[in-house]
Amino acid sequence: MSWQWIICEKERAALFREMGHHWLMLKVISWVIQSFTAKLSRKRTKMKPAPIKELITFEDFEKLDIRVGTITAVAEVEKSRKLMKLTVDFGDHVRSILAGIKQERENPFEIEGKQALFVVNLPEQKMAGEVSQGMLFDIGYADKLTPCLAIPEATIPNGSRAG
């Protein structure tokens, strides 16, 4: 990702001249942007896409109930090194969903308040002494990438169905 689309080098130099005593502040901001961009490019990992799984019928796909929910709380699961307990608002009800994100993320609590996609029609599963009432859609883990949430591009009512 390049930040040149924000301010190209020539425009940045013109800003420095015009700003006078703010030159140092702008220089620091420029350095922060460049450092952030470099950090992002280091985190990118090349991957070979996995083969496509066997075909399923549309009826099989329709069996999945994928919904948007807002993660209202994130808590540690004491008996697990991997699991975090998410409290998720689906509009007409709230569920506890366990997700193996404790070691995948630098700060697993940062997803609190975000909307994400969840599979809600899986049977309840007991893990590490807690009950999970669904599954978080996470992108990247299966390909050994730093996972990220599958999120709607705009805020949408909780409980909205995907598919």
C-alpha cells in the first residue's frame, strides 16, 4: 500500500515551504506515514491459493445461516490458551461464541464493538468449560495468514443474513 496518493513528494515539499514553523511537525507526520507503510508491507505474506474444495449444491449452501452481529464484549477463557469468549448481539438475541483468536492477534480485545459475520445454526459446542453458540467467520487462518474479520463494508442491522 502506498501513501503517495495522499500527498506526493512534490506537494509535500510545497506544504513544508508554506507551513514555515510547522515544517518539523509535518516532517514527523511524513515519517510516521512512511514507517506505517513500511510496516504494512512487511506484514504482507505471499501465499499460494489453496485448491477449490469439492462442489456443493445450492441447497447445501442455503443450509448455512450466516448473520451479521456486533461483538459487544471480548473475554478470556481461563481454561484455554487459544479461545476468547465473544458476546455477540444479533438484534433479537445475544449469543456467546468462542473463537480461537487469543494467539492469532496482538490484541484480541480490539474487535470489541465491531460487526462481523457468524455462522449461527451450528449445534452448541462445549469447549474449555464454556459453551459456544456459533462460529466467527475469520479470513486467513486456514492459509496461515494473520486472520482478519469478515465484516460488512457499512454498518448494517444486527441479525442481517448473508448469502
